[in-house]
Amino acid sequence: MKMENTKKWKPKSYSDIHTYSTEQEVFAWLQPKAGEKILDLGCGTGDLTNQIAQAGAWVEGIDSSIEMIEEAKSRYQEIPFQVADARYYKGATRYDAIFSCAVLHWISDARTVARQIYQNLLANGRFVAQFAAKGNVQRVFQVVEEVLKETGVSLQDRNHLYFPSMGEYTSLLEEEGFIVRKALHFKQPTNLVGGADGFRNWIQITMDHFFEGFSNEEKENLYQAVEDRLRPELYCLEKNQWHIDYVALRVYAEKSEVKYLY
């Protein structure tokens, strides 16, 4: 759920392009308890937010996508959701925990986000997150860069995603006052749904911003070029299925002291 610009998300389409196999693993790191106050940062359609609520915690969800928040409100009317930017959101209360899944790679200003999370936590509060990391969909990026370069467009000028290494991100958290208790950098091979159309659906939803300025016909040709070059590596004909080489970072950190004041 993109937290940094005005990209229009289609909640159902985003949910349908793949299934995350590790959502419950990062949720297990959170271990929400009854009575706790928890913020789900980048809540999307609210499914994990609802799981937190089912554990007995008081939870609210924020996301910068109006479409995602509208969908979350329609699914879970008893949970407070609002449109907000993670970089600047100041909760009405401080939280025992802040949770985020598959969000922070969309926000290039990672330090501002970390600082705001720190401010929104109670003393000794915990921050649990999982997001894309160094090496994520590396082969796809290589091919997209090749295809765009052939049109005279530089991918680097359009790529504002944040894929840190474990050392880079844990160091950033420590500089902002956190104690990092554990971190895991791991490969997350993920099957795309949709059969032979799986990759086309995925790239149109997740990487459309790299192809801004092209006509619809030009975009289709570029998507096709990327797809054709990746098919030998990422498509299994026998299973009629595409797979993506996701790489993720999972962290558990605690607020060590009251470093920043409102």
C-alpha cells in the first residue's frame, strides 16, 4: 500500500496478483495482547488489522490510499481506519506496538518514517515490520531497465523504491533510538496467480509508475517485451504459472528511551 504518492490502487486487483506466504510469520513476531494499543501502518484492506483486533488489542489502521481505506472500512466497520501518510502521522495516543507488512519499501524517506514511528510509540514499545529488501525482484528490474533504456528512458530517474540491506536498515533504526532485537533478511519466492497472464497483471499493478508518459499502446508493447525476456526464467509451462524472486526484511525493534518529544 503505497504511502508516498497519489498512485491509485485497486484493492481487489492488488490482493489477487499474489499471495504472501510469510504474512503470518511476521504477525507471529508481533504477538498482540489483549488491551494493547496497536497501529497498523499501511493497513491496506485491513485483513491483518482485523487479526490484531481478534487478539483482543485496540487497533487502528492507516494507509495513504483512499481506495484501500474505503475497502478496509467496508470489511471491518468496527475498526477505526483513516487515510494518512506514515511520514507525518501523529496518533491521538501513543502505542504499545506499531506493525507494518509489505509497505515500507514504497517510502524512500525511511528515516523520517522511522523517526515518526519512534515518536508514536510508548517507552519500550515495539516496532515489527516486514517489507521488500536488497535484491528484491532483481532480475525483473534488470530487464525493465534494459527495455526502458532502449526507449531513451532511465529507470533510475523513476525508481524511488526503498530496498535496504539488513545492516543499512537496522543501523538506521539504532540511530533513531531503537534497540533492534532481531532481524531477518530472506528470499521469498512467490507464485503469481492468473496463469499465463500472471506476470502481465503483476507488472501493470506494481510497476506501472515506471512506464508513465507512454501511450497505452506503447505500454502494452513494453510490458510484452519485458514479459518475453523473462518468460524463460520466471514462467513454468507445466504449471502454467509465473513466479517472482521477492526478497524481504523482517525486523523487531524496541523504543529504548524517550528521545524525541512532541
